Amino acid sequence: MRRGDPQADGLGSPAPRRSLRERAALLYVAPAWIAMLAVFAIPLLFAAYLSLRSETLTSFLPGRFVGLQNYRGELTSPIFLDALRTTLILMAMALAIQLPAGLGLALVLHRELRGTRLFRSALLIPMLLTPVAVGLMWRFMFDADLGIIGWGLEQIGLHRIDWLGDPWPARWAIVIVDSWQAIPFVMLLCLAGLAGLPDAPFEAAIVDGASRWQVFRYVTLPMLAPVLLVVTMIRVIDSFKLFDILFILTRGGPGTATQTLGMLNYNVGFNFLATSRAAALGIVLTVLAMPVYVLWVRVTGRSR
Amino acid sequence: MARIVLEHVSKRFGDEVEAVRDVSLEIADGEFMVLVGPSGCGKSTILRILAGLEEVTQGRVLIGERDVTNLAPKERDVAMVFQSYALYPHMTVRDNLGFGLRIRRTDRAEIAERVTSVARILGLEPLLDRRPAELSGGQRQRVAMGRAIVRRPQAFLMDEPLSNLDAKLRVQMRAELARLHGRLGTTTVYVTHDQTEAMTLGHRVAVLRDGTLQQVDAPQELYARPRNLFVAGFIGSPPMNLLRGRVRGRFLELGTHRLPLGSRAELPDQTEVVVGIRPEHLRPADASDDHALVAPVEVVEELGSEVLVFARLDVEPARTEGGAELLAGGGALVCARLPAGSRFRPGTTIRLALDPAELRFFDPASEEAIPLRAAALGR
């Protein structure tokens, strides 16, 4: 041991104290860890266990170990593939509307014109409502016979649409309601992102001769890209989870036109009471969303 | 290159704040004009008005004989260097440099050639493929300069471009800026609150206070003949000593001290004045000096090449905004700039003598300089 080496010299007494501090720290975080284990890890592990068995709620007999049979069955079933396709279609439709609309609104509200504050507060209301209430509200409005939307269409000389009874109108209805709630959220994050950007590069671009569109294309958009990426990932994850609005509006119908993976999972578990198959589907859903989570962690980790 | 003219320009923000008040200024083609003044004096606003980032409330702006008052920034053909550099963080140095040209749809080959040439001038060649985050402060500053130069604009507008650099780098970049201007000869308007930058870089310096022009002159002129108390207190470091006094016949009375006015005895008896003395014009009195300012030394600053001695004189100081404010305590803290090796200790007494020809006089009421025949003849 060299003399004067602060680390070497410090080894004598502080080390045990530090380990005491570490132990205390562990003690403090333990409740959070235990809670996380109880509500997250244990159910997940239990679901994984269930997914390897043949449990159903329609039988009193205990199930047996069936290996990956549930997974094989689900992953190859046309219903699963159809639900996956529906999930991706709804996700694409939702993103195509929500990102441009949210960003556009944020750009308008960022300019602090007269009345923007009131407008901004009003825009946040949909975000604060319970999805189930929102679903019910829109279900009335979409009603083919009595809904105000149909009435509105008639007033401008168009035909009523059976929003929730035809496949594509039903998909659009879900995307519209989801967007109505999600656009304010996208807007809020974009607005926060815009507020965090320095003014100078924009002014530099203007003095450099850039038009408004060029400033947006070459400066705003790239500088806002990290925020947009995060927003996109949040919305993708939300799309995987989309359930409540669907449940109220269509329950996956008409037929299976709006049956997403989440809806299918619910139907298998609670309508067909096939517990183990539902567990397998749940695990599949988690794995499918995993790459987005990984990307999310990387992006947020990098920006930090 | 272009001449820049501001004609009776005013700028109001809302109803209360008048950032620029009736400023008229003519900047010659190829001139390096420095706008200097304390925070909030309106210097940056004037620069932004020139760039087109702010609209004028009143007045006209001409760049290269063209009235640009109502023209958008891109139609003014000026380039701006920002205090924060304002580099595009997502672009490489190469793209940052070429952005203005790309926007103007300049030919690709020409962009490449001009970017390379500017990078060579500024020593940025090895950094062309890096992003701003990977550059040091000095390198970023050079990229910001390069971005302005590469466009070959009619004028450069620089908003405190060196203020984010450390002291050593600032001195280096200052020299580089002067060299660049010598080489390019582009009309430059340079905003700073650092008077050393103002004095060393500017062909002429415009001193601003509360949105109004105080004096526009060559640096030496500004230093030697400040037009008012504000300029006197603002230009020079340490600032000019400004003391209240009274003319008594052929003498100047400063508190209990009496100094002969010699050749400067032009003012009527009993005139109240503020007298300005540059620190370098005070020297330790010797046996031949009949009259001297006798004061206890409070602070001694050894700067290596010189010694600053601060002595407490029982004279009323003149209050100015420009930095001549004196520390708490009665009387005025007078600064003398003495040659290296001068030995004075706090607590001892110093006798300071001066040449009356170096005195500057100001009217305490109007704060304007009192012109004297002798003053007009030189220092």
C-alpha cells in the first residue's frame, strides 16, 4: 500500500461504514421492490406458468403441463394473425393522425397568439376523461339512428353511416375516439419539447435565409425528433394496450373487424374462459411490445 | 459589402419599454463598428433590427443603399453570429457551414468548395464531420463565424460572439477576428459589453445607454475625450476617477485639497464641476510637487506589469452608471495606475500628483463634458 494514496489510506475505516450505508439504502428501497415483485413479477411468472398448462375455467379438473402447445396453437391460428393485423392497422391509422395533428397544434400554440392559453387548457380536457366515459359518450354520438354525427352528416347532405356496424367505419370510429383522447397528449409533449428548444438556431436559420417551411423541415423537426420518437413509442405501447374504448364501442366487432390482440386476449380469457391460452396470449403480447420498450429505454437513457 | 445606415430608429416593446430611442448611426462600407454599453442599453436590439429579427417602431434602416426597413431577414443579405453560437445541433460542422448556401439553392460543387475554403481559413478542416456537441467552446465559436463568412454577405452582425469563451481563448479569438476582418473587409457590426473588445476591435465605437447613443468615435478619441460622464465612467478599466469639485480662481478645490489648474484655468470662479482623472495620470508626488492629493491607501492590486493603488480621498464622488461607483465608506476611492515595482501598502499614506492638462471637466447637472480650449488642443 502506497502512503498518501487516498483510496488505500481510506480502506481502514470508511469501508465498513459504507457497506452499512449500502445496507440501509437497500432497506429503504426494499418496500418498493417488494411491491413491484408482488404486482408485476409474480403475476407475470404465474402467467408464464399458466401458459404452459391446460387450465380452463370451464372444467373443475386441474389442468396438466402441455409445454408450448398453447403458444403453437395461438401463433398459428388465423384468429391470432387477424387480430395482429387489426392491431397494426389501427396503430398505423392512429399514428398517422395523432402525430401530425398533435405536432401541428403544438406548433400553433407555441406561438403564444391571443387566446392560446384558453385554447390550450380546453384542448387538454379530453386527456383528463376516463376512457370508458369517453367510449360511452362517443357510442351515443356514433349511434346509427340517433347519433348526432349521423344527424350532422345528413344536414350537409350526406348519408348516415353505420359507424359501429360496418368494419371500416368501426375501425375509423375507434381511431377517431382514440385520437380525440391522444392528440392532446401528443400536443402536450410536443409543446414541452418545443419550449425546451433554444430560440437562437431558429433565428440563425431565418437570418440564413430559410423560409418558414424550411425552418420547420431543417431545424424544428430534427431538433424535436427525440421528443417525437418518445411520443411515437408511447403511442405504440398504448396501441398494444388499447382496450377500454374498444370494449365500450365494438367489443371487437362487427365480426372480428376491430378485434385487436388485447381484445382477443380478453375474449379468450373471459368469454371462452380458456385461462392458459389467454395467459399464453398475454405473454406473446408482452414479448411483442418488448422491442419498443427496449428502444424506449435506450432513447431515454441516451438523452439523459 | 455595404454601408449601413440607421435613421432615427426607435423600438418599443409593448407600451412601457423603449429599448431603442431615436438612434441615427452611419456605418461606412468595410467599417468595424462596435456597439457597447451595459446590459439593457439596446445594443442587441439594434443588431436584431439590422438582422430583421425585430421590426422598428419608427425610423429607417438602409443596408447597401437599399431601404430594408420592411424586408424579411433573408432578403437583407446579412449574416449573424450569435452569443450562444446557435449551431444546428443535429448537423455536422460541414452541414452547419453549408446550410445558408443550401437554403439559397447554391450549386453543390460550389457549396463544397466554399465550405472547404472557409474551413481552411478557420482551421476547421479536421472537424468537418463532427457535430456541435463534439466540439469545444472555441471550436463552436469558429463554426459560428464560418457559417457567417461562407455566405459572403454584405455585412456581419455579431452579438457578443466571444462572451462564452474563457479569458485566454477570448484574447486569442479577438486577435483572430481582427485578422479576419482585415482579410475580408466586410462591414461588421459587433455588439459587446466588454470594453476591451470594443477598444481593440472597433474602427469606431458607439456607446449606448438606455437606448440612446452617447458617443460614436474612434476608440482613442472615446478614451481621451469622453463626451459625458457616462462614457467617461464606462470606457476605461479601471474607470476614470470622477470627483466633484469647484473652481477657485486658478485652483481646483477637491474637498480639502487644492490643485493648481495651470493652463486649464479657463472656467469662471466658483464653477461646480465633476473632474475626471484617468488612473494612469496620477503619479506619486515628489519633492518638486507643491500640491498633491494626500490619501490613505486602502487596496493595492499587483498586476505584474503595473500596480493599481486605491486610496480614499475625502472628496465627494460623482455618481455615474458607468461603473465609477465607489465602494461604501465616506469620500471617494481613487485609483492610480502606477508602474510595476511601486511599493505602497494599505494603511500607509500616498501623495498623488497630476498634470492639470490631463484633467477632464464635466457639468454636474447636465453630465456633459465642458469643452476647454486646452482640451481641444490635445491631451
